Amino acid sequence: MIASLKSWFISQPNKDHLADYAKSGDNRHLTKLVALFGNDLYHYLVTQSNEQLAFDISQQTWLKVMEKRKYYQPQDNPKAWLFRLARNALIDEFRKQQRFVELEDNTVIVAPNSEQTFDYAAFNSALMQLSFVQREALSLQQEGFSLEDIQQITQSNHETVKTRLRYAKQNLKIIIGADNEQA
């Protein structure tokens, strides 16, 4: 009984509102999509850029959803499809600003520190020091995407995604360790 009442108040996460929106164009489905994925999309974009650009790209992404809804295939992961649109819009903006250079892996060798306290400011600073592709892969993984989803969003192969994640984690440990040694 409680489970049936709960479904009245909480939207069903496995219902594909994007497929419904793609078919009907009904803005109620778009509103549900924004409620379901809007915060995650903004969080991903802010980890890749700054707050203002993330807000702008987020808005552009929802406009793209309206414009390209006919291209969505129901077998796709709706969140991955949205993130791919957002990623492409972000890269287009970086190219306009001449800020996008696809660097694969920058390696630095410094012994990591074993201190147990967690400093969010240091982590965010270290995250922004990673190359775009490493920061992107790590951010997508933190958003809960599987390797296959990240592969689909970034249009990279499976091994490339795994390599980017490995180097991102290694470099974060190195950068955070170096910052802690200087403090």
C-alpha cells in the first residue's frame, strides 16, 4: 500500500520522459526531464568550466533537446544523450573562445601525501589542473555513468575512457599530495 502511494508523489526514474517528449513534444515531459537531470547536468558542466559558462551551456543544452528531440532513440540512455548534447555544446563554446586543446595525459611524478583530512577547495583546484578529457571522464564517472555511458557521451573507445580515468585519478593524487607537502 505504501509503495503504491509513494509512486503517486515520486516520479518513476525508469520511465523514459525523453522518449515521451521526443514522441509528443509535450512540455510536461520536458519539465520532468529538467527536474530529473537539470542539477546533474549543471554540476557536470560546472566541473568542466565556470559557473556562468555552465549556466549558459545548460540553457543551450535544453534548447538543443527541444530542437533535436526527433533524433533521440528510446534504446539510448536519456541522461547520457543529454550529457552528450551538453558536452558538444561546451566544446563548441571552448572552440569559439579558443580554449579547447585536447591534451591526453599530462604526467607529473611527485610522492603523494598520506594525510587523511579532505580539503574540498584543494580538490576542486586539483580537478581544474587536469586536462579536459581527464576531468571530463572523472566527472562523468562521479555523476554515476558507467564506462559504456562515458564512452557514448565522449565518443571515445572503451580503453581510452579507462586510461583517462586511471590517469585522472593518478594525477589527482599527485597534485593533491604536492599541494599538501607545500602547505
